[in-house]
Amino acid sequence: MRMPSPSVRYEPERIARIKAWLGRLIEFGTAGYAPEVRTRLKILNVVAYLIAAFTLLYALQQLATDARLFAPAIALNLAVVVVALLVPLAHRINDIAGALLITIAEFVALFLFTALFGTASGIHLQYFAGPAAFFVIFGPRRLILILVLTAIACVLHLAAATMFTSATAQIPVDPQVLHSLYVTAALTTFTMIGAVVYYAFRLAEQARAETETLLRNILPESIADRLKAAPDVAIADACDDASVLFADLKGFVTLAKSLGPQRTVALLNQLTHRFDRLAAEHGVEKVKTIGDAYMAVAGVPQPAADHAVRMARMSRAMLREANEVGRAWNVVLALRVGIASGPVMAGVIGAARLSYDVWGDTVNLAARLENQSDVGRVLISRETRARLVGFFEVEAQGALDIRGLGAEETWYLGVPLAVQGRAAMHEPADATAVAEQAGHPLNRLAAQQLRDLAGEAGGLGYEKLLQNRKPID
């Protein structure tokens, strides 16, 4: 078997070392500053290193061409190189010392280079790049300083253009060399302005994308769109029919004490991530978590005729996920769930920290049901049970005294029902006639959705489906 050569074998290690070295070089002098300031200082370090590198190349080129003729320019170039390399060290003074150092050095150098080669060299054009560069190296918050430096750059440009003509140039060079200097100056100026404009738009786009992502993580997508379209308009909606779920872990305070802070947070994070995934899979909207409690709603903000069915399916999946996480952590997660259906109110509250919340008797009832549910079971209200007819088996629990609401009939959620030829979760079109009868749990929106499924169940009627149903796990 042929072994790779040492040069090939160690190439990734060499590249990694070079990247690490460049990273330390870019971050030099930025430690101790806030993240956004560190970013600006790292950009300034890169600019300073590039100025030093290209200026050194100019000096070497002039040295090779005619050391005696270009001696003043060589000395000036080397001085700029030294100043540029001192920029990272200047960060130890404050966050603008390095930027001021390189700015003053460039102001003086451009003026003296124009005096050496004349305005035909175009070197004084590079003052135009100053205002764009100032926003990057000083930050947009120092607007007064940027305006002052911009005014100085303008004055120096006009002074150089007036004082140093081709006739007054101290270093006589061929027109071809002057043309080369002019092209270099023009390219440098346009490149600098273009790079800064691109950088500014890139930062703005990045900030917009981050804000968009954060907003959609906090609020439902439709609510986020409404808030963006009319940020000053209060969002408050009334929904006539929705389902609310509350779930929490019984005895979690004692469990948390035994786990400790880090393991408690890690366990809750894992469990919540699984619940969030289930919410997305079942078309349910997560509202919030409070400690070990989880709240979700279906049918809000987007209406859904099958909101109770969605919530019931999710609740059973939550119980399975809690068991799996408990086994993985070698602990008992005693999850209990309550679901209530009915009218709710929803809206966005807060200013500094936006929150989408849901209110109403239905919410209060769901919370009370969760509190009185047995561990590992889902306690549902009368309205929820009515909306699950033909979809789930239920077990009567009897009337419970719900604080603030009085006696309420409750049921424990059982297993899903299946029918021959088609699962009950996809009710056939023939059920629409029953759905439209007064008092039936399916509303007219659901009936319209069932019409769209016409023919898929082979004409099997609603009553026949109920006769043929059977429990499934």
C-alpha cells in the first residue's frame, strides 16, 4: 500500500497553523473591547496590514528602478509602513487611537507624495476615499469626527491640486510612469469606495436577516408579517374557535434540585426542542414556556377546522417524547397535559421584548385541566371532546370543580380511532352532511375542506365510518 508523502500528510496541519496565525494577527490589540468594537478594530488591522504590504512593494519597486532618484519617496513609503504596523499597538490606548494614527499618516503621506510627483500622478485623488473609509474605521456613531476629517481631506486635496502641478514636481519621471501612478491612484480610490459601500450594505443586510430571524422565532409568521407592515398598529385578535394546551412536569422542583442548574437547563432544553418540533409537525403554534410548563395553541393565528385534532395528536406525542427523554437521562419525567377548546383572544404585548400571548376562559380552563390531570395522561374539556368525536376514544372522568369556572365535565384522551379504508384523521367527503348539522363539532369550514376530499374514500358515508372504526395505537 502506497503511503502519502509527508508534504501531503501535513498539508492540513500547515494550513490550520497558518489560519491560526493570521487570526491572531488580525485580532492583535482588540482584546477587552465589546464585540462590535472588536469587529471594527479587526477590520482596521486588516486595512493597516494591507497598507503596509502594498506600500512596501512600492518602496521596493522604486528602489529597484532608481534608488537615488526615488530616495525621498522610498523613505516616505517606509515611514508609512512603520506607522501602519503600529496601528494594532495603538488599540491599547483607546478604540480610535489606531484609526487616528493611520488617518493622519495617510493625510501627510498623500500630500507629500503629490508634492514629489505632481498632480499628474493622481495621488491626491485618494483623498476622495477618506469619507467612506472613516465610517468603517471610526464607526458611524462618531459622525462629528468623521465630518471634521472629511473637511480636512477636502482641504488637503484642493491644496495639493493647487500647489503641486507637474511643473513643480520634485521627482521628474517619464509620462508613462506618471500615467501608471494615476491609474493606480484611481483604482485604489474606486476600490476603497466600492469595498466600503459593499461592506455597509452587507452589514445592513446581515442585520435585517438577523432581525427577521429573531422576529420569526418570537412571533408566529403571519403576526411577524403584520407587525412589519404596520409596526405602530396594535395586534389584537378574537378567535371564536381554538384549542389551548398546557403541559408541565409534576414534581419537577424536587428533580431540579437533584440535577443541579446545568443539567436541569440541558434537560429542559432538550425536552422543549422536541416539543417545538412536534408543534411544527402538527401545525400547532407554541406560545411560551414558563420553567417546566409548556403552552401551545391551535387555530390561532391561522384558523384551522381541525385544531382540536391537531392538539390531541401533539399531546400524545409529547407524552412519548417525555418518556424517551426521561429514559435517556435516567429520570422520571411526570408529564401531565390539559386541553380546552373554545373562544380566545390573542395579541402582541410589550415594547422592548415582544410577546405573542393568548387569553380567555379557554386558556384558564386548559391550565386548570393540566393541573388536575393525572401523570402521563391528557385531560380534555367538554368542547374539546365534542370536536374529537370520530377521531379519538375518550374516557369519562366526571365533573371536576375548576377554580374560577365551577363544575366542568372532563374526559381523558384515549387512543386514535381508525376506519376501514381510511384513517379518521382524514374524514371523507360524505361526512359533510353530518358536519353541517346543528351542534355537530365540525364547523362549516371543516365541511368545506371535507368536500375537497370528495371521492377519495370511495363514497363511504360518515355513519358507516363510525361503525367500522377501531382503536389504533
